[in-house]
Amino acid sequence: MAEGGDAATVAHEAGNAVQETPKAEPEKAAAAAEPAAPAEPAEPTVRTIVLTGHGGYDKLSVQQKPQPKAGKGEVLVRVKAAGLNFSELMVRQGLHDRMAKPPVVLGMEAAGVVEELGEDVSGLEVGQNVICLAQTGMWREVVAVPATNVFLMPEEMSYEEGAAIPLSYLTAYFMLFDFGNLRPGKSLLVHIAAGGVGWAATQLAKTVDNVTVFGTASASKHDAIKENGVDHPIDYRTRDYSEEIKNISPKGVDVVLDPLGGADTSKGLQLLRPMGKIITYGSANMVKGENRNLMKMAKTLWQSTSVSPVSLVKTNKAIAGFQLAHLTGEIDLVRSAFQDILNMYKDGKIKPRIDSVWAFEQVAEAMQQMNERRNIGKVILSPEKEPTKPAEGDAVPTSPIKKKKPSLFRRLSKRASRSKDEGEKKDEVKNAKKESPIKKLRARLSGGDPTIEDSAKTVDGKVGEAEKAAEDSAKKIEDNVGEAKEKVEDAKKTVEAQVEQTAGKLPDTGTSAKIAVDDIFKEAEAKVDGNIQNVEEKLVEGKEKAGDLVQQAEEKVEEAVKEEAPTEPAAQEEKKEEAPAVEEPEKTQVTIENPAETDDAKAAAADIVPADDKPVENEEKGAGDASQEAE
């Protein structure tokens, strides 16, 4: 019964399984027949120039970033052209404090087409050509900008011109007409007259009657800036612009636009006439090379002018500072000024000059163009331009593989080492061309005589000792030079560490920072000058001493050789006539003694052989001469 019950149970379960199988298959088929859920559309991206860190050109890269959206009160603009300014070079090097820390998108001005209007935006339409301003973020294919920072672009204006106008012309406008109060009959000094702001300032100044413009630029750019309106171009690389201006206008100028900082600010202040004004708007002197130079930065701040209000009262002069980025809260003032600028463009009074247009992927080349002061006018970036291969002879940034320029300390050390190597090579050539007097003396002393052979051994021993002493002396000089080089390197590291520690505090500490930097420079100069002087003095002293010793020794040996020469034939004749006499020491001694017994030979021997170790025999005198010559 138990077995039958088990069999029935198994059969029942098998029947249930058979019945459940057909139900499962329709469920799977139904699930397969259901349509798949639609995939979410990928978020659109745009090409963007990103500053990944502070440093060289390699810190800039083109990346795909999510496309921004137009928020409330914003306008979505497709960028056709974007401007490049010197301030972006300073931001890349970490010298500008207004920018967020990397990674960050640069760019403060652009021109393009409206693609979308955000909520509460009026006065603009999709498809219009516009000019945009922003604190940052313009180096994208598409940007979202507050409507208050968007301006309609004149129909006759190109996208490149639209991107070239905002920062350069607004900066020049506020400096000349607000701070400078430029009026007819006044004079003006424009630094970097071929740059974006310099070009704009010259044109805006010429909208005022009878204004004299002095402009600094390299000689190759003089024709261009004269055509733009500069009355007196000055090559700052070969002439002192201050003296040139005083020769033409002894009283100086009424307005100075200073983008340089440092010592040039002091010179500009001295150039002002009574009631004159200097407006500073940059610190270009801090930028030297591709990467940040802390020494250059500290030196520029250290040389900056510190003026008391009392001195300004006594001289009737004024100092002002301007930066457009810090006028963000004065949008009405900015819009009014920019509208005046656009009207001047429509009237044909101003026209920006485009130096060059670069693809986004060539932003490094564009920055190098500006950093090396090769541009005349504005440098533009275009997201639509295809990258081009550089023409033969064009400079191309090489920061990924570029070797850093060695410091002054390393260059001086290398120069000292190179001078030593060159001196050794010259000595080798000299020795190869001229047989040593010691070798000549050895040749004359050789002849098979035991006494002469002993003298030759003495010569060898003395020469060996002298050579060892010379080697020890040379090694000592090398050790001293090495120690001096190490001191130079230690001084360099100390200065860099102190400047690094002080540089971050400089913008906020005023006079105390300048005093601190002054102390650093004095200490550094003292260390560097002392160590470099030690290196040079030791090298010169060693060379002179060695040269004098060698020269004296050669003269002594040559004299000894010349004095010995007349008796040599007689000695040979005696050897031929009386062959056995060769073995007699007395005859050999007579042959050598004759020249040595002269007063001159004795005096020479007394000069070069110590009194407590003078040899009795003439052969030993010759050995003493050779030893002294080698020493």
C-alpha cells in the first residue's frame, strides 16, 4: 500500500507539471512581444576650451561638455567668434585673482546667433546676430548669457569684429573719457599701441580734436600704428620712451595709459604734466615666458610706485586704476558706454583690426602669438574654423616637450664648467704641437752612462711628484668650484622658497610686502654675487697660477737645455776617440759640469731648487729644474 501510494503521488505531481508547462510559455511569449521602453535621448554636448590647471600652454584642452540651457532672463547663443585678451594669459599662469580655480572655461567676449530665449527675456529674437559679455565661459560652441549682457550687432559688422570690440573698446573708453577726461589739445601716451586696447585707445582718442598720441611698439609695427593714428611711434626695445617724449614735449603728457606696472608706472607718473593723470589697467611686466615667473612677479610688485596723497597734492597729478571685470554691478553704465561705441562704429569713426583667427584646437598657438607680442590688433578664436598646419618657419608652442630655460645660476655654473673644459682642450692641443721641455731634457740626459741614468731616474721621480702635486691642486680647485656651485644652488632654492611664501601675501599687504620683497632681493643678490664672484675668482686664480708656474718652469728648462747644447758635440768626440772613457764617471761629470758651473746656471739652480735639498751633482740640478717646471 505504501508503495502504491507513493506511485500515485508521483503520477499526480507529474500531471500537474504537464498542465503548468503550457501556461508558462504564453507568458514568456507575451513578455517578448511587448515593445522595449524607448531609450532616453543623450544629453547634447558642445566643444569647450577648458583650463585644466595653472601653467603652460598644455594646460588648455578642447573637451566635450554638456550644452548649457537658457535659464530665466538668459539667452542661448551659438558662438561664431570669441576674443582672446591678455588677462586670459595671466589667468592661465595663475596671476589673476578674479577667476575660479581650474578646471574652468575662459573667455569674456563673443559674437554669435541667438538660438533660444529664456523666460522673461524681451527685445531679442531667435536668429539675431548679437555680441555677448560675461565674466567667463565664452570659449564654447554654445553659451547661456544674461540678457542684460547681450547687444544687437550692427548689420555691417562681422562676427570677428563683434568679438574684438567689447573688452578692448570699453576699457579704452572708460579710461579716456571717464578717468582721463580727454579734451581737445591734450596729449596721450599709449603703451603696446599695436595691441587690442592700444589700438582701440588710439582710435577713440582721435575722435577728439587735436589730440597728440605717443605710442610704444616694436619698430616693425610702426607703420601700422601710424596709420591707425599714432603721431609719435617709439620703439621701446631700442630707445627710452621717457626721454623720447621729453625731447618732443618737454613738459610731458596729459594722460598715460599703463598696462605694464612696476617701474613703468613710476616713469609714467614722472611723465605727467601738472593736472595729468595716469590710469593703470594691467601688470603685463609680470608675464615673462610661458609659465609663471615668481621672481619677475615679485620684482614687478617691488618696483611698483608707492605714492602718498600729499605728494599728489604737491604735484597736481592723479592716479587711477581700471578693470572692466570689476564693473559687474554697473550694467547700466556699461550698456550706455557700449552703445556709444557701437554708434561710433556705425559712423565709421572706429574699426577694430583683426590680427588673426584661430581654431579652438589652436588656442595655444593663439596665446603664444599674443604672449610673444607678435600680434597687431585683436586675436580671435573660432569654433567653426578648422585647425590648420603651421606654415614653415612659424613658431609652434611646444610645452609638452619644451625644455624649461635654465636659471641664471645654472647658466653661470655651466659657463664656468665649459670654460674649464675649453681650457683643458687648449692645453691638450698645445702639448700635442709643442714637445715638453722635460722630454727634451730627458733626451739629452740619456746616453747609457750610469750616472746619467740615475739622474734620469731622479728626474722621473721629481716629475712624478710634481705631477701628483699638480693633480692634487687641480682636484682642490674643482672641489672649491663644486662647493661654490652648491652654494649658488642653495641660494637659489632659498630665494625661490622665500618668494613663493611671500608672493601669495603681496596683493593684500601693501608697503610691508614691498619691504619684505626688498629684503629678499637684497639677501639673494648678496648670496648670488658672493658665490658667483668666488667661482670666477677661483677659476681665474687657478688658471693664472697654473699658467705662471708652467711658463716659469718651461723657461728654466729651456735655458738649461740651451746652456748644455754647445758642449754636446765635444762630449760625443771624446766618446769616439776614447771609447773606454765612457765608463769613467769623472769624464761624464766634466761634460755635464761645464755649462752648469757658470754663474747663470748656478743662479737658476738656486731659484728653482730648495736650499736644504740642493743636489751636488749637475744632473740633480737638472732634475730640480724639471721638478720646479712641473710644479
